[in-house]
Amino acid sequence: MANVWSGVTIDCLDPERVARFWSVLLGREPGPSEHGWVYLGERGDPQPRLVFQPVSEPATGKVRIHLDVAVDDIEEAMATVLALGGRSTGERHDYDEGVVVVMADPENHEFCLVQYYQA
């Protein structure tokens, strides 16, 4: 059997709220889920499933893994994140191949919006 990446699990105080944010941002619908959890997508989907798991304690410190979301328009994507209840960290990196902006979802999970420039 080959090892296959099937999903990413995100700990949340309010899985419904955080899943709604990511559902709209990524255009992914919730799939069948365990009670209290929310899954975006299903096993076997072309993209890994996102799983929002309920936990009772808030996150502390920086998480050392994050999602990168490729976008066509960095400014429009930032505005969408803000409108959905996320926030900007103020961190931006401009590279020859594109721009990376660090954002956070409603529970402060950091992620990057990435706009690649055409070659």
C-alpha cells in the first residue's frame, strides 16, 4: 500500500465557525462528518480533506506548520479573509516569483496567501 496524504486536521474551539471561514475561502463544501467535527471534502477527493476537530483549550504559541493558499489577486484575497472574520498579521514577503502575505483565520491559525507572478 502506498502512503497517501489524505487530509489536514485543525484543532478549534468552534469547529463550525472556523470551517465556515475555510469553506468560503477555498470554495469547498462540508462532507460527512463525525458529531461535533466538520470535514471539508471527503476521502478520495482530489484535494486533501480539511478536518476541524473540537478541543477545549485555546492554542498557545506559534504553530510550526501552516497552509499556503494560491490566489490570483493578493489584495482581493486579503479583503476576502478580512470580510470572513480573519485578520492580517502585517507580514508580507515580496520575491521575484511572487508575493506571500501571512494571514490568520478567526481562531488565529496562521496561513499564507500566495500570488505567483507569471513567468
